[in-house]
Amino acid sequence: MLQAQILSLLLSLGTATRTGGALTPDLVQPWLDKHFPSLVTKAQALRDGATWTEVGALLEAGVTAAQELKGVIAGTARAQFVLSIVQALVKEFAPPSATWLMVLLNSPFTLMLIEMAFKRLFPLG
């Protein structure tokens, strides 16, 4: 159920592909099938209180997974793509005591952090 919600969310972003078209299920579903289990595992680690290390691991896992779509999604759209996934997973798995996390994820600063993570992990693109 959560995977279907995330797929719908990603498609609703209206992210343009490198060819100029919108993301379609046939582009995103195989990627999501492959990476969803590991992203959920990282998100489940948040249940015990959501430490900064756990949040960083989830963001990094999202960035690493999204890098596989570099031939499909370009530019800052990739950061929004990752952020949308992380927000959905945090809403599902983080405890109510982690209100700081939703404040952080709703900040425009988070998109910059994600883009910086792409550049740090994949300096050549």
C-alpha cells in the first residue's frame, strides 16, 4: 500500500524527464520495486526516536537509489524526487516525538542538503 502511495506521489510531482516528457509508471515502478525494501528498512530505523544519523542514512540511501535514474531525471528535480520519498517514509515510520524531523523536511534547506549529497556522493554526475 505504501509503495503504491509513493508511486502516485512521485508521478504527481510532474517531474520532467530528460526527454521532456513526464515520469510514467513504466519508468518509476521497476526502480521503486528494486529500492523500496532498502528505503523502508532505513525508515524503520527511525521508529526508536529518529536520530540525525538515522535521518542522514535515509537521505543518503534515497540519493544513492535516485542516482540510478540519472539518465531519466536531471537537475534539481532529483532532489525533490528524493525528498518526496523521504517525507512519505518519515510520515509512516517516525514516532510522533520526532516533530523536529518534519520541520526539517518541510524546509527549503533540505532540498539543498539533498542536492549537496548528490554532489558529494557522485561528483562526476
